Amino acid sequence: MKYQNFMKATVIALLVMIGCKENPKNEVALKEAVNEKPNIVFILVDDMGYGDLGCYGQETLTTPNIDKLASEGMLFTQHYAGSTVCAPSRASLLTGKHTGHTSVRGNEPEGQLLEDDEITIAKMLNAEGYKSAVIGKWGVGNHPEPNDPARNGFEHAYGYVNMWHAHNFYPEFLYRDGVKEILKGNKTDWSYAYEKGMKEGTGVAKIKETYAIDKLQEDALKFIADNKSNPFFLYYCLNIPHANNEAGYFTGDGMEVPNYGEFENKDWPNQEKGFASTIRIIDNSVAEIEAKLNELGIAENTIVVFVSDNGPHNEGGHVSKFFDSNGIYRGDKRDLYEGGIRVPLIVKWPGKIKPGSVANNPVATWDFMSTFAEVVGVDTPENTDGISFLPTLLGNVDQQKEHEYLYWAFYEQGGRQAIRVGDWKYIKLNVRDHTVDVVEELYNIKLDPSETNNVIKENPDKVVELSNAIQKL
């Protein structure tokens, strides 16, 4: 790789020298061509289900701006999250590893963090001249120190570092590059019997003046503007439509928003008005980012990714079935059924991705590292599990490599495992709880996408095959 970079630099230098003799303007043009690497705006939302967007079949709530993004890019029907909760899913995304190999496999227990020697997408892109930022919810592992994003390659970080802090939409502070930044007017209500040892910043506000999402959006737009002249990677992690779990416990309503807006007079529980409002906020956020890219004249050279970290939640008083958030799929957040891990993915890349295209082949969160590596022309880091889906993005499906398997390991709720090979999906429950029996289930996802018919008894050979495959991981 070093030799290739040396030869590339030598050729460029020679071309510049030749070009300067003919026309000094050629040098500028060549430098601009060399720096034609696309910007990447990666929007990761928190706990959005497969059925929460209009372009994925949502019938009650409207998402015109995200639907527009899909109409101008590619919508994936079989994209799988790295995990069914936030910390391991984010670890999988950033390192290109499935949860059989990541150092983070659940939100609990403590002590799970990215290792110092792990290469993240940010580290990989930084080496190619990108400026990188994470804005919003970091939440990778339990529990990260304030400098954890910087330790893992992000040159700028603003928002929540700890995932529990990110429950609070009116916190007293956020972290800017590892340093606390006080938010105007927000005061925590300490009259509640919070859990002993609760992470800092978590809780319920009694005075709500500064909505954290507004500050995150402001910082994201500023980062884009500040880096319009160089390639950048913006990892924008909105902590909605997640709930404030603590507010849910103590008040019954954890769907914290500044107001209900257009949903104020709906005959819905307040929690559902709040959830609907978070979907509207996300949709407007996407519109503002798209507008900023166009205003700065960089939209044509920017990849925009929109994706969720896992399936829909039932927290803060919200009920996922109210808006049919998981569509036809069984399960929610914390399940390894399709509803817990099959999530929306939209990718827009003007001039490269055919507008309005749909991809039906399975891809996974841990594929992003390999995909971005191929986009910028570098080797994927070693010891990763992803496969580049750049051929799919460019419409060359016949050139797309396929996964031998997709795998998930989840440490919580007794321990769960799942593997998908072709159309077959094998699930094991209670694998870490030795006080109860292990439960095994087998589904044919093509014939039974809702996973209603466990066909384990009818297919003993397939069970042995998939069980053995898990044992080898």
C-alpha cells in the first residue's frame, strides 16, 4: 500500500510539472481533481423501526423530506443493524465487525469499550485527508470517558458521550471535545428517586429551556460549512425517536419534545404525540442538512446515508404498535427477530446512484467500513467482517459479493444469538443464562418474513448446519 501511494504521488507530481509548463491553471485543476473524494454525511437515528417512514410504508405519519432523499437515491429493503441495542450496533458500524467479533456486545455489563488498536471508519478516513466529527450520541460501550470519540479517531465531538446521558433531551450540559458545555436554563429535578450510581447528566429536567437536538443540529450545520473546502465525514447521531427512559419511569411520559406542533389536537396519548413529533423533527433535520449542502454547492460530491441503529422501542410510554413501527416484522428493540434488527437504510450519491432505485439484497451495518474504503480507494482494515456494497450502490448488482452468513450475538436478556444463511435464520435464546433451557427457533425469511412459523422440527439437518456454523465463529 505504501508503494502504491508513493507511485501515485510521483505520477501526480510529474503531471503537475508538465501541466505547469503548458498552463499554470492546470495545476489548480489537477489539485481539485485529486481532492475529488466525496464528503460523507452519515445520519444515524436512534430506535427508528422499519415501518416508521413513509417510503417504507408508514401510513399515519408523513416524512416528505426523507421520502425525497429515497426518491433521489437508493432504498434498501434488507438492511440489518449491527445489533438490537445501541452500543453494540454502533461498535459494529464503526469497526466493520459483527457482534461475534466486536468488543462491545450489549449495553450491559460495564467494561465493554472499543479497544485501543481497533481501526474505526473515522481513523481510516482521517488517513485519507478527511476531517471527521461525531455530533449527537456517541454511546459506544459502557461507560466511555469524555474523550472516547477522540480516542477512536474523531477530531471533533459534540453531544452525549454516555448513552444514558443521551436519554435526557434537556440535560444541564453536553460535551464539546471532551469538555462540559453548560446548556442555558436546563435544571434537573432531583426530587425523584433515581437509581443509585446513575450516570452523570441522566435524569428528568424540571426547567426546560434548551432542547439538546437544536444544539446538535446547529453544530452539524456549522461543521458542514466549516469543512466545505475539504473532504469530511460527519457522523451525525440523533438520539431520537429514543425516549427519556427515566422520565418514562417517573412521570409516565418519556417522549420529550418542545411542543406537539401539528399533532397537538390529535386524539392520541401524549406519548404518541411526542413520538410523532420526534419523527417530524428528524425529517426536518434531514431537509436542513440537504439545504445546507446545496447552499454550499457541495451536494453533488456528498454521500448522504440515513439509517437506524436498531428496531423500534417500547419505552417512555410509547408503544411501537401504535404507528406500526416494525411494519410486517416480528419483534422490537432487544429482539433478534427481524423487527429488532431490520431497519431503514437510504443512501444518496448524486451522479453515482440511480434516483429512486431499490436494493433487495441483504446488507449489514458492518459493511459500511468496507464500502467507504472502496469509495475512497483504500484497503479495508484487516480482521473485519464487512463486504463492500459499492457495486449495489452503482447499480452493478451482478458484481456484488454476497455474505456467507450474517450473525448477531447479544449479551443481555439471558444472551441471544442469531445467524442468517441464505433465506434461513436460526435463533438461540438463553445462551448465557444457565438456569433455564436454551430455546432454538428456525425460520425461512423468504417464505415467512414475519417469523410466525418456527420450522425447527421439520428441518433437523438445517438446524445442525447453522448451529455448527455458530460454534465456529
